[in-house]
Amino acid sequence: MSSEHKRWLMGLALIITTLLSMSASAAGQVSDSAPVVHNMSLTHHDFEDWSFTPSANDTLAITNKSDVAHSIYITYPDGTVVNLDVQLPGETFTWTIPEAGDYVLQCWIHPVIRSEMTVSP
């Protein structure tokens, strides 16, 4: 093999190594713009247990799995209350978490349905 061919192969190997390294780095990165959606369920008497830890800007998708209507409202860390309107049986509604802190989710119609949620930054 000529020295020209060796240089060409070494250059090609360097390019391939660089591209593989760049690809591996990009694969390990998570885009900040990718929306995160957490699924929750609402039953007759409670929010079903969830195993996720939500962060600010995540979205909750809450499905009413009962055969009665609910009307969820959320109390923000600063005391602001937001009503998500009436959720009919089988309906899935969403809410995007605006900031980190402790939130309370509760039903206007059935006050016993109440849950606290801590949101990380």
C-alpha cells in the first residue's frame, strides 16, 4: 500500500471517528424544547397514584375515568386559584405547569377529591 493510500485511509478514519463522537454526544443530549406530558387518572373518589415528578413547563393530561363529572381547580403556590372547568366522564383535559412549587388539585363538586403535587424547577 502506498503512503498516499495510507494518508487517505488515516484521514478517512479520523473523519469517521469525529462523526461518531459527534453523534454519540448529540444522542446523549435532551432538548429543552421537547414537551413532557404526564398522564394522570381521576376516579370517583380520588386522583390515582402517580409515579412521576413533574417539572415547571410540563403538561398534565388528566383523564376522568369515572362515570360522573368533575370540576378540577388548582391552587398555585402563591394562592392563585385556576378552575379547569367541568370534566365529563371519559374526557382527558390538560394543564401546563407554570412554575416550580407546591400545588393543590381539588374537585369543586367533590371536595374529598384532593391531591398535593410538588413541582421541581
